[in-house]
Amino acid sequence: MGQHPLSQLRRYDAGAIAQYYRYRPWRALSRTLHVIFSFLGFFLGLKWDEWQGNQERHKLKRAEQLRKTLIKLGPTFIKVGQALSTRPDLIRKDFLDELIKLQDQLPPFPTPIALARIEAELDRPVNEIFSQISPLPVAAASLGQVYHARLYTGEEVAVKVQRPNLLPVITLDLYLMRRAASFLAPWLPLNLGHDLALVVDEFGIKLFEEIDYLNEGRNAEAFATNFRDDPTVKVPAIYWRYSSQHILVLEWIHGFKLTDTESIREAGLATDALIEIGVTSGLRQLLEFGFFHADPHPGNLFAMAPHCNVDGSKTTEQPIAQMAYIDFGMMDQLDETAKETIVDAVVHLINKDYVDLARDFVKLGFLTPDTDIQPIVPALEAVLGNVLGESVKDFNFKTITDRFSELMYEYPFRLPAKFALIIRSLVTQEGLALTLNPNFKIVDVAYPYVAQRLLKGESPALRRRLLEVLFKDGKFQWERLENLIAIARSDQSFDLLPTAQLGIQFLLSDEGKFLRRQLVIALTEDDRLHTEEVQRLWNLIKDDLQPGRLFNAAIGALAELSTASTATLLPSVLSSVRKP
């Protein structure tokens, strides 16, 4: 057989794919009928069990039938099953147990084909590359399978080999999905039809990136660079010498799947600590770096103790929770404007500024620019008014969807294509939290992180947002500052002192000129000294800021400024203090 005409595509091209299959309608029809009849058997089986009253007796059989149906339909449908496998709140346990197997327990393709592909791609015999390699794959996923091997230099490695003939199946499925999206869009409720074809295109772009293993290697290194100073996040090293577009050799990770809670507890790793690492690292990806892992299902995340021996055996040292990310094929990038607007939205949610939150939805594309937001504001308040403090069990995307369902019928909310992967990533992370601990308060990790970032003000954009939080209608909001500090301090690892030092530096800088004036006004507005507010604020922070430590912080802040800068600033500071 000759090479498939679309096999030369290196990037997703909806036009080229449509042009190819438009003139081969028999292939599209054959695949459509295959998909319909595959699911028809499953749904008829469910109805038959219901009619016969045999649902309980046959539930395991039906769950296995669903998994096998998805496997038979190929990588696109397997990925749908993988996404559902992280949703214990949406999928009943018998189906969930089967769908979890789609993460890395898929049927492998024959090892001789895999070894031949390694040799063809790397142009060397396998026994010249690896001193040993497992006779069978240790994991098989939707797009490839993994072997455990050792290099002649002694390093343990994972060898990822892509499945053969992926493009013909993937391109046909994407073509059919796009046609279905265009056909169904006008008929879908809840504004789900808006830009549905663009959502399919976004998925197609990422799927094509995922089958380019060189791109995955570059993603892994960029991700590792972002987290180079975070000891709780582990990224395997890439061995470029032995990698190609369809072969990837990377560092072997000794760890436990996040769904293997029994092994995690036996290793002495706290599940809450792992959830916190996942939530915090997810927030950093979205809000700091803008470069995020869009497929964080349990097969791609491992719990590990950094004090393990090289062979994975436990040591006598106290283990520290660490999370290893693998499989960097599906990644995405947020631009600076989107990152800043997401931070704005979280800030406005914290402050219960629902008018500004509605405006954020417009900026992010969830509402059209011509939408009248005034009627939406009270509805947002009703839906999001009591978010903080709720556990994942009570507050999740399903809950929010249920709460928003009536709003969606009444107001023109829509899903921007760019945010489809973000929501998928968040849903998956949330599903992991539900699996590890349904009562973990995920928002109580997310809010302190955002509060800490605002208080630290590490960039001009964040400092502007802090000023937005602290001032409303030209007046200093004492209560907001107290709430922000209280939320940040709810994370016991947070040290307020470095933040105080950064604050002093900012106040003494040219950039802090406005804030110096506003603080003086805030302390003396309404013709009185606001000693009560200052006393309340001091009571909140005094345990963290002992006078001696605070004095040292002030000295440190001053030391950061040059003598010349300080000389320039002193008249400005004195001038600010003199002004009413």
C-alpha cells in the first residue's frame, strides 16, 4: 500500500483535510455508520437491561462494553473516555473503573513493529542504543506505547513509540467532528453552538502537535524551565540523541499513579499535599507562565517521594510530596492579556465585584461586547456569591454548570475556542482532587495563591491589580486589605515578611508615589485619623511582623535602593506626607 496522501501534513489544516474527504464521501459515510452502530449496540444494551430490570446484574458488563467500544473507535474516542475517567461526579463508579483503564491500559500494538520503527527512525539497531529494553510495553496509550529501557551509560529511560498509521484515523474523525459541529451548532441550546467548529479546530491543532514527539520534547523542557525553582514539581529529562518525530526517550520516573491512593498512603505521602501541589502548579501555569499542561489526567501525573533511591525503593528519610508531570504533547499558551484578565476575574470574584466580573467575561470572550451586562450582574452574584470555603464535593464544574443552566438560556454566554483546553484542564485537575479527597477545599488553595501574588506585586501588572483591589472610587478599602492578608495567611507556609520588604521598596520607589499620597489621604480622610483600621490591621499581622524582623526588613528594603535613588525619593516622600 502507498503512503496516505495526508501523511505529509505536519500541522492541522481543516481546509486540506476537508478537501481530501469531500471527494471521498464513501469513507466519511462508512466511518459515520461505524460510529453510530458501535454506540447503538451499547445504548440498546442499557435500555434492554432497564426493561428487564437487570441493570445491577449487568452494570460491569456494560461498563466493559463502553470501554471496548471507545477502544475500537480509536484515539479520538479514547481521549473522550480519558476525560470522562477523571469525573467521579459525572460517571458512576462501575463505568469510572473501566474508563480509568483507558489512561495507560490500552491494547498495545506488536513489539516487533515498535522495534522496527525505533530502528527506522534512529537509523541504528535497537541493541546498539539500549543495553536492555522490556520485551513488552509497560504502558499503552491512545497515541503510543512505552517501554522500560536502560542506556549503555546506565540511565533508566522510558522509550515512547508512536502507533503506526495514526493520521488517516485522526484526520477522518476530525473531519466528521467538524461537519457535525457545523450541522448541530444552530440546534444546540445554552449557546453551546457558538464557535463549535473552532473548538474542534483547537482540538485538531493540539492533536497534531501531540503526535509530533520532537514538539513534545521541546514542551517538556520549556515546562521544566518554568518550574526549575519548584522542588515539588518534577519533569523528566529528554534524551535528544535518541529521539525523533515518532520516538521519544526520556528519564524514567519512579512513582505512583495519582489514582493509586493506597500506594500513595503506604509511601507516607499526604493526598492533600499532592492536591495542593496540583492546584498551585496549575495556577502558576495559567497565571504566571501562560504555558499550561492541557491533559493532566492520572496517567500523566505521578506522585513520588524525592528521597527515594535510584531503583525506587524507600529510604529512612521523611518523604516529601512531589508530583511528576509526563506527556507534554497537549500544551497551550495564553497571551499576556488573557492571563491578566483571568487574574482580574479572580480578584473581582474575591472582592465580589460582579459588575467588573461581567466585564471580564466580555474581555475573555464569554459574552459579546454588545451584551447588556446589567441584568447579568445579580444573576452572577446569585451563582457565585458563596464560593469561598466550599469543598470540591460541593463546588465543581458540574455544580457551576447546574447553577448557570438557567442563565445560559437567558443570556448569551458562549465558550471561546481558546478556552476549551483550559476548561478541559481545570475539569481534569478537579476530577483528580475529587478522586484523592472529595472534601478538599480547592478554592482555599487557589485564593491564597492569588492573594499572595497580589501582595507580593512582583510585576507592574500585578501591582496595578493590587491598587485596583485596595482602591474603589478613589477611596482606600481597609476591609479588602484585611481580607487579602487573611486569605494569604490561611496558607501556613506563607511568610508575610518578604512581602512587607517588597512593599517598603515599592513605597520608596517612583512607581509608589501615587500609593504614598493615597495612604496619607486614607489615614486622614473624613477629617479623622483612621487609628481603628490601623490597629485592626496591626492585630492581623503582628504575629508575623515582630518589630525586630520588621526593622530588618525595612533596612533590607533600603539597602536595595541606591543612595542616589534614596536621595531623590526623600523629598518626594516628605512632600507626600505634607500634603493633606
